[in-house]
Amino acid sequence: MFTVEKVTEFLSTTGLEVATKVLAALAFWIIGRWLIGKVVQLVQGIMGRNQIDPTLTKYLGSIIAVLLNIVLVIGILGYFGIQTTSFAALLAGAGLAVGAAWSGLLAHFAAGAFMLVLRPFKVGDFVSAGGVTGTIVELGLFGTTILTPDNVRTIVGNNKIFSDTIQNFSAMPVRRVERTAQLANGVDPIAAIAKFRAAVVAIPNVATDPAPEVDLLDFKLEGPVISIRPYTHNDHYWQVYFDTNAAIARVCGENGWPVPAATIIRKQAA
């Protein structure tokens, strides 16, 4: 039968011992995590000073962090008196139950390792991979972090990226911007090409090599279609894209060229 004396004795001995161990384990966890962070920062700093690729630096940092966290957990369990051999046996027994899940994780891990070797992209590249388009932020152990143009941080499994088509828009010095200008019937396309070319060349950050391509693309019922294709570095892609649209509108307005839709309406009315 429990008495006040027995409860007090339990709290003053066993309870105090358990509370001390819990507080010590919590302290070990906080200090251990802090030390792991410092070790990872030190390793990544050394690799950065040796000009090692940032993607590889982040990847190896992730591996070191995972391994050290496993060691920390095993150490804390050992402090509580749990035999590490028993813990290893428990993990081995549970391995069959979680084998299917681990097979997927291992596939992502292997794909990440292959991407480090083949180097289809690096941190900072603007890519389309795994159905997501954006800037590579980090290549992790199991997934790649991509920041989309609308500022959404997206994580895609490495295996999905590696097994799908990868487009790297930053791999080449320049990228082509593709726009078209639909002219109305009666507008001289040859004269329009010269005017569009002069306007596009004047746009900031448009590359001179290769030079902008301005050509007669097609003939439609509404009138001739002019393709306007300036080249620029990927960092200036959208600026050149929108400036090209503005240049097309400005040239059409300055020369008084009619809107193709209005031309069709007048013909139908006639």
C-alpha cells in the first residue's frame, strides 16, 4: 500500500534520478546539436575557401550532419542505460517493416550522388527539373530545393529529378527571348523588320553576339507575322522579355500601324 512516506522516498530518490537524467539528456541534445552545427559550418567553410562547388559542399554538409545526429542519439540512449547493441538489433528487426520506405529514400540518395558526379546543374542555376521551374537553392541528401519565380520554396525528390528531363537555362552564356508581332494587312513586313530590329538592339542587356533575330515568320489572314528573338543572359531574361513587348508596341504606335483585329472587323463589315 502506498503511503506518503513511500511516495516521498520515491520522489527523492528514483524520481530525482530520472529527472536529472532527463535534464542531462536534454542538455546533451542541445549542446550536441550546437556542436554539430559548428562542425558542419567549419567543414563547409574549409571547402568554400578551397573553392569547392557549393552544391557538393551543401551535400557533404548534409551527410555529416545526419551521421553526427545518429551518433548523438545513440550516445544519449547509452546514457539512459539502453545498450547500443540492443538498439542496433531493434533497428535491424524494424528494417524489414520499413524496407519499402527506405528503398524510396535510398533511390533519392543514389540519384543525388549521381547528380553530383554528372553535374547537370549547380546551386544558383535556373532550371526546369522534376516538373518545377526555378533557381536551385540546395541539393540535399534526398531532395533538391528549388525557389520558383513566384518565390515559393519547393523541394523535389532527387530520384524524380534524375529520372525526368532537366533543362538548365543557366548553362549557356545567353538565352533567347521569343516574341512575335502580328501586323495588319497592308503593313510592309520588310520595312517593319528593319524598324523592329533597330528598336530591339537599343534594349538594355540585349546581347550583340549572337545578334537579335528579326524575321518574317508567317502569313496569316490578319496579316504578316514577324518573329523577334533577342538574346540575353538569364539574369536579364524577363527584363528583356517585357522591354521587347514594349518596343513592339512603341514601333507600331509610332508608325500608325492598325490593329489586325480592327482590320478584320472592317473587312467583315464591308
